[in-house]
Amino acid sequence: ILNIKQAVLRCDFNVVSLEGLRIIRTSLRQHMEKGSKVIELVRQRGEAALQSVEHPELHQFVYQLSTIPQIDERLKCMLFHVSFKESFASCQKSLSTLRQALNMLNSKRVTIQRFFQTAHRLGQSLNRGSSGAQVAPDVFRSCTLDKLAQTKSTKFPKLSILHLVVALVSRRDASHLFNADDLQLLQNAQNLKTDKVYQDCVELAHGIYSAQAICETGVYNCAETGHTVRMERMRKSVPASAVTSLMPSSSPSSTQDLHEPALDPDDRFHEVLKTFVEENLSDAEDLAEGALQVMLAYRELALYFDDLHSVYPPPNSEGDTRKDLCEIFHHFAWEIRKHCDEVESEHLREFIVASTTEEEEEEAMAKFIGCVATP
């Protein structure tokens, strides 16, 4: 028990692993939530009373760890420290995937725009002379794709407006829209979710800023509650009557004895944390800046396609009415590739050429398919 306590004080992660720290913190928090009965027992009857209870080793374990000042906050900082490299690598990888997906969309945005302009012109031809017709969009809308795919021709039920739009754009544009690698990249980005990637990167930076504040001011700022806690150093001996670190009535401003015991040399928490911050602060800040740049790129695309309110800010829950731009374009890319293959297999472009004389392609196509059935 004392070896574990010493390892916690020294921040010796070779002795106390990530899983061990989690178990310790969970046990101590449960003890506090149930009224800190072990500490109260020691306060009333002395440490020897722990030998007379059931499972004395477990009670002694809880008591010994509870003598460490601000043990819950320490353990939280230590968990952040020991998991930082893995979390940082994960954030970097996710951010890179999201950045690649947005860069790919940005590189194709002119071609995508031409696609929707073609849909707009076709819609105008189909709706000409119809008093109740709605003009097809000339810009991207999150709901546009489904409507294009669902609206069928009455003369050719196998064909949708999306087939016709694909057939009207050039083969070059159709082939350059999305390839198999683009589709996979969008699927990966969709699975990651833009908001989660951004929040994970920002939270990592906030975590290291909290650690930096402890090093510079000795105060820990809890992001969840907004409370501040002064992180004290361990003394060589703490009498049972003074153990208050996990008691509900504890306060960092409690009056202390003027003749406090000397600092415990085993307590290396502040030194270890200072080294950790010095080694990783710059990387964490770069990661947060990268996340901000990616979010700005996401917003710029939403503005370009004139559908900001549908996709920005990116959704942060299942019930959010907004949609993630990567999710929309993954669906778009899948539909486009599917319809491109069907246009080729049905020789739809050849039909268009054969039906076109002096008329514009869109008008010829409107006559070719006749009236359009709504889904």
C-alpha cells in the first residue's frame, strides 16, 4: 500500500499504470460520494481502528491515498499525463484525415458547382410552362441530392433526374467528381465526425493549459465545474485529525499550523507536471491551431456552396438538425459514382445526342423524358 502511495506521489508511471490510476480514482471518488466513512472512522478512533474492520487492507489503502493533498485532482492530472501521447497521436491522425477530405472537396468545388448548375438548367427546362413548378437549385443544398435521385421520369421509370444530370455533364467532369479513393476518404471523415475531431483537439489543449496553470500559479482550474483548487505539496506526516482532502467540508483556505512539517521529498507531482508541460505545450497548441484551421476550411466550403445554416456549426449530437458536410458529400459521392455507372450502362449520353437537333441539350432532354413524376 505504501509503495503504491509513494508511486502516486512520485508520479511513477512504471508502477501505477493508466488502468491502475483509473481504478484508484474511481475507488476514492466512490468513497467520497458515500460520505468518506473511512476518513471519519480514523478521525474519531485513530488509524488503529482500521485493523478491526472487515477488509482492513482495502480500508488502509483508501485512507493512505486520501492523505495525499488534492488526490482527486492529482489523479486527474496524472491520467491526462499518462494518456497524452496516445490521445495526441489519435487527434493528429483524425485531424489529418478530416483535413485531407476537406482539401479534396475544395479542389473539386468548381466541378461540383458546375454539376448543380447543370441540374438547375435542366430543372428550368422541365418546369417551363408549369405554373406550380419549383426552380431547381443552382447551388448545393443538403436536401437537393435526395430529390434529384428520387424524382423519376414518367416515360422512363428507371431514370431519375440525377441520371439525366450526370448524362448532361461532360464525361470529364463526371469522371473527375469522385473516385474510389475520394469515396473512402469521405467515409473515413464521416465516421470521425467533424465536431468530435475539433472538440478532442481543443480539449487536449485545454488540458495542458490547466497543467500549465498549476505549474505557474499552483492553482488547478476544473473545466467541468469551473471551481479552482490550490494544489498543495505533501508534508512528511499528516495527523489523522488533519486529513480533510476528501471530506465534503474540506477547503483549500483552511487555517494551517504555523509549524507545518517539512515537505515530503517523495512528492514530485509539481516537478513532473512542469517537465510534461515544457515538453508538450507547443505540440498541443499546434494541434489546436490546426483544428481551428480545419474548422475554418469547413465553414468556407459551407459558404461556397451557400448552405451554411444546414451544416455549420457541424452537428454535435444525434438529435442535431444540422448535417456534417463530410456525411453529405460521402452520400453525394456514392450516389454520383453509382449513377455514373448506370448512365454508361444505359447509354444515356448516346440517347441525348440522338435526340438533340438544334435545341439545347436540356430542352431536348425535357421533351425526351416527358413530364416528371414527383416521389
